[in-house]
Amino acid sequence: MSKDGEDMPSASGESALLEVDGLGTGYGDLRVVWDVSLTVRRGEITVILGRNGAGKTTTLRAITGLNKVFTGAVRFQGKDMTTVKPHLRVRRGMSYVQEGKRVFHGQTIEQNLLLGGYTRKLRRRELRGELDRIYSLFPILGEKRRLLAGSMSGGQQQMLAIGQALMAHPSLLILDEPSGGLAPVIVQEVMAKVQELKETGIGVLLVEQAVEASFAIADWVTVLDMGRDVLSSPASAVSDVSVLQDAYFGSSEHA
């Protein structure tokens, strides 16, 4: 979506999966996000970048229904979701992986995954099929499925958190800093997996601090600063990472 609010076409020409228009939100009476617009399409990755405190996580929380929307609108698959409860957004195809690899350390990997599938009320055979799908995407989870989640490395726990979200079979996957606290080589591995996911046809909304790694897999880039989007562009139209870094510090001509 462009700065003037016009919905920009994707290379595939498909309509938007998620549309956020003029979003304002915060905590209680405290407004943190003032004006954010963005679009996510099927089979594409939209990356949100910005400094700490720019409003990235708060924006995700409003999109998923965890924070109240003060102004603007959230539309998902063409329907207004602005006031829809969080669990209903999950049922309609929106899955959110919060920052910090929030898995149940005392449960096995497979038990963690099964918890992710309960919202769909599937039969045992159907759940088995979903588990097999996740294990094909993340073979390491299948290899260690009977081990406790707490025994896994940070990168493996992040993949488990993503796999748990995918058990709900979302059309939109929202990830909040999946590279947080991971070694650079593991960050590249996680980003490669995120890129694989878009090949399955789902849309991905990714918040990241790892600018270069996330820009490398992005189809669209939105940069936030002080609760506003100061740059929103197809990744292919951004000449290099320095343009994004300029936007971070408010020195970009796009700001």
C-alpha cells in the first residue's frame, strides 16, 4: 500500500490478503502507533523494520486483536477485522508467533505442535497428517519429536514456535523478530525457512531487527519510526540496504 493509501498491485496481480490502513493503537490511553499502513499478499513476505520503540510489536498486536485499534482499519481476506476477537482471527487464518520463542519447555516437541492444532478441532488422523506436514517443513522437529522442547537450541525452538503456528493452517503467518537472540548463522537458517514458507502460498508479515537478512527475503518493506510508516515500498524498488538504514534515522528522502 502506498503512502497515499492506494493499494499497489503485486507482481502476481493478486488482491491483498491483509490490509492495514491508517492504524493507530497503543496501551490503555497511551498511544504508541499513530499512522501505519501496509499490505500483505499470498505467497509474499512483507517485512516491517524500525528501531526499538518504533511501534513494530504494537502494530502486530493490533493486527492480531491483542491491542485495541484507536483509529484506522484492519482488513483480512476482504473482511473488516478491526474489532474481531483474537481467537476468531486465528480461526479465520491468522497465526501470530510472538517474540521470544514462546514454547512449552516441559512438553515434548510433538505435544507443542498438537497444541497448535487444537483450534481446528481436527480428528486424530487429520492431526497426524498435519504433524507430517510440519515435519516435512522442519525435519529436525520430526527427528526430535519425543524430546522436551526445553532441550532444543534457540534456533530449533524458534522453528518449533513457527511449526506450532502453522498447525492452525493459516493463510497469514505473523512473525515478531524470529531471529532475536540467535547467532548469525542460525539467523540465516531461520530466514531461509521463512522464505520456504512463502512458497507454500501463505502470506508472511515479518518484524525484524536483522535488516540485511530480512531485506534479502522481502517482497515488500515498511519502515516505522515513532509510530508512523516513513517508507513503504516493494523491496525490488529499494536500491540497497543503506536506503533502509537512512529511513531508520529519519534522513531518507522517503521520510
